[in-house]
Amino acid sequence: MNTTVPLHIIDLHEDGFHPLIDVSLFGKPFKLVLDTGASKTALDNTLLTEANAEALISASDRLST
């Protein structure tokens, strides 16, 4: 059995290439950039609110590398 998975690669600010993946958040489809070298996952507050307006989402300015 063979399975084909479409692969979409983007050049992110001329700082390397990253896969763009299809995900589902709260049952709604979105496209996210997958950073395989990141130590944490970051999601945009606007995207999360669009995915689930009833969820209690708090913004954070904390960044890590």
C-alpha cells in the first residue's frame, strides 16, 4: 500500500524553508507553519479566538529560544 501526502514548503522571511501543514483546531481547518527546530509551539491569539470564540484564551508576551 502506498500513501501520498502533499508537501507544501514555504520560505519564511528568507530564513529557511518550513513545511506548511493542514491542522484542525476545535474542528475547524487551518494551515500552520511547522518549525521543526522550535522548542515550543506558538499559536496566534487571533487564530485561537477564530477557532473557538468561547474558549478562555490569555495572551502571553513570554518568548523563548
